[in-house]
Amino acid sequence: MICSNAHHPPPMPCIALHRISFWRHQAVRDWLSFSCNRWCNRQNVGMTHQNDTLTPVTSTYRWLAAFCIFMVLIGPASAEETPPWPQFRGPNSQGVARDAASYPDRLNPARNLLWKTPAPGGMSSPIVAGDRVFVTGIDDKQRLQTLAIDRSTGRLLWRKEAPAEKIEKVYHANSPAASSPASDGQRVFAYFGSYGLICYDFEGRELWKKPIPSMPRGFGSATSPVIVGDKLLLNGQGKDSHLAAFRVSDGELQWKVDKPTYPSDYPAPVVWKRDGVDEVILPGAGGVAAYDLRDGSRHWWLGGLSVQAVPIAVIGDGTIFVTSYLPGGDIDHRLELPEFDDMLKKFDKDADGKLAAAEVPRDFVIYHRGGDGGVGDMTVHNIFGRFDTNGDRKIERVEWKAIITAFDNTVLAIRPKGNGQIDKSSVLWEQKKAIPEVPSPLLYQGHLYLVKNGGLVACYEAKSGKLLYYDRLGAGGLYYASPVAADGKVYMSSLKGVVSVVKAGDSLEVLSRTNLGEEIAGTPALAGGTVYVRTRDHVWAFGAR
């Protein structure tokens, strides 16, 4: 409580000095205001009158008066500073740090590891807000958790469990804790497909929760919440897909778009401003669409993507860059499905001319991603629901042919012209080389970077689509983490646990490769010169020292 005694200033509020938000705490500011007024009144604003001449008082009072006036004038403490890495892939999910700090060109556990903290399993990415690192996970008892870690020391501050009654079934290469948390600088928001949304303050106190019915998904949930002003945006997955906006203060639904133009399972939405209006950009199966941030009304939409969209969009210079990938759709390695008649001869037990789900073995692989031990291989059952258009749990001849036409992997650079259904005249350029399945593209210093399975990296000139290079990192295997960048460096992480640091530029220059010895599925976070990496069992912090 702040005392208003006229003779003695109130005691300094007991607030942890290590907190980044210290000087923005209202109690501190009230104390400063009171003390400033009292000191300035007593010292006549830092001066005394002697023979009509202004004479400076002690330097201590002058410093205190100036400091207090500065603190009072810098504005209200209504909100925290914008977090440096507030959600999946940082500011607006673009994967680029906004600070000017120096970042390490090598992640060396023996030289520049600041701390390493155990964490439960999961595939979510860490975020950084205030003096904390937040991450989600699932322990060996199948408990879904949100963790807060001290940003400076790596000390676990708290962990909270989501009250999920049943854990959703997920693809063997996915996790029930694949969604990354988000923060507005005051609160942290966690989403689990098995439960819904939960909001905590920075001390771990639950502020609100919103159960969201779990919808069947072929691979399990993976989208992440996104904070834009007073709204939390969430891409609802499954057969009843939707795009929704919730109020961050209490979780109340602000608007909801049922059945988006292009149903979307995985990408987090991003926001850009066009003609003075904030638009929500969401890629999906077959195309990309834009919705008004204020009410969810649809502005424009464009087809031309494959039927699977995992990466989020990236934005720059009035252009939207989107990618889509379906295994087998590579221009150099097109999927060659067996002839439908051959499939009928092998598996059509009831001779009805159709392939029933129960007739095809669950381990019948049609595409190998190249992961160790068959990790990531795609079976007929993985795509059954997507191409069973009439819902009879059988694939007909025409549906089998549709599978082939749906495999069209591409990257589009879009400058939308007008509203409604736009066409290819709004496409600045298109390329079909080196398209990733999971990692989102990175737009950095005029270049568009793509990294895909096998450690293949493509770099395009963003304004023209010119391929600058297509090369190997020297770190193979699957890639789930998206590239991120800061300080002229691009960080790329493989599922095998190898982090490659690449110099940004027109040619591939690998500065370092480090094997952390644990799988990396989450995307690293960048803040204040530190690289935060989430591996299978730990969260790591590497500095530039």
C-alpha cells in the first residue's frame, strides 16, 4: 500500500528487482511520483534562490529529480513491453528477431551454453516474454503441462497441468504437446488439442480457461495461438475446421469463421495490413484466404496450393509468400501410385470395385519420407479421409485419380489485387523447387529461405523468385523446425538434433554445425542475443560469448 504521509515518503515497494517489468509496475511509479513531487518541492525543482541568483543544489538531488521526472513522463504502465519472441516463430510468426543484439555463430555446449533445463516431451517451440521462457510438454504420465523458466538462469519457476480428460490420438511422429504457447507480455496462453485454451499470469495463476471440443484429425493437433492486440487467433482443426478470435482478457469468443474457404489443419494465422485494414492470412487445403481481423469477414481468396498446407505464410514488401507440400508432389520425385486396378486385385475382398478402409492394410506405405526406421512414412490410411469425398469410407476410381492431381507442391509470391476470388494475375512469381513439407519459409534481408527433408536448402530472391542457390547443409534427415534469423545468421535445426548456422546471403556458407544429441522438432526462439532451443528432453540457452 502506498502511504501519503506529507513528511516521509512511502517505503520502496517490495517488488523483485530482477524483473524486467520493475519500472513499469504501478506501485513503483506511484512511489516515484510521490517522492519526486516531495523532493522537487523541497528543493524548488533542483535549485535554491540566493540573492536572486539560481544556485544548483547537491548533485544527488538534481539527479533524483531528473530521474523521477523522466520516469513519470514516459507514460502509463498499462501494459508490458512487447515480448521479444511472443509466439511460434516470434513477432507475427515471421521468424526474425527484431533486436540488434549479437547472436552466436555456433551453438557449442562446451563454450557458449548459458543453461540447460530438463523439460517433458513435446514438439512445441519455446517463446520468450519478460524474464521468462515458456514452453508446453507432456510427461510420461500423459499430463499436459505449461512450464515457465527463468530466462537468465534456466531455473524452473512453475509448471501447470491442463485438465484434459482424454489425450487425443496423434500420428506417431507428432505429439499431443505440439502447439506453442503465446504471450501478450502480461499473460501466457497455452493450447492443447486434447483440452483447449488456458490463460495464466506470469506467476502461474490461472486467469481463465476455455475447453474446446477435440475434433478428429489425421495427424493430431499442431496449430498455435497467435496474439494480435486484444485478440487471440486460433486455427481450429479437424473436420469442423474454423478460424476463431477470442478476447485475451477473458477468453470470450469475438468472432468465428466456420468452414474457411480452404480448410486448414496446421498453419498458425498471420496478420498484415492492406489498404489500411488488418487482414488475417491463413493457408489451407488448396489455397490461401484473407479475413478481416475486426469481424472475420472474408476479403479475398486464391487457389493453387496442394491439399496439404502446414507452413505459415510470411510477409514483406507488400507480398505474401506461401508454400504447400504433399509427400510425392516434388517436381523431381513425383509420387507414382499403383494402378487402381492393381489395388483392386490385391485388396478388394468384396469385389465391389472400391477400396474400403478395412480392406487395405494399415501399414501399406505409398510414400517414404526418408526418416530413420520409417519415421514419417505415409500410408493409404493417412490420406483416406482427405480423398474419401463422399464419406463412405471407400476410395473409388475417380477419388484415386484425384490423389494424383492433389500433389502440386509450390511456393507462391502473392500481391492480391482487389477482393473476392483473385486469380494468377495476383501471383508475382511461382516456383516448384525445394518445397518443404513442415518448416515454414523465412523472409530475411530480401531473400526467401526454404529448408526441407534431407537438409536441402533453397534461397530465392524475394522480389523476383530467382533461385540463388539450392544446396545441401551437410546435415541430413527430417526437418520439422522452421528456420529463424538474426544478426545476419540463419538457424536451421534437423530432427536428428543438428543445428546449422548459415550466413545470410546469395550463396550457401555454413558457419557451423552442432549435434545436440537429442531430437529437435520445435523452432528455436531468439531474444537478446540468446538462442533458445527445445530438444526432446531439454530447453537450452546459448549466448554469443
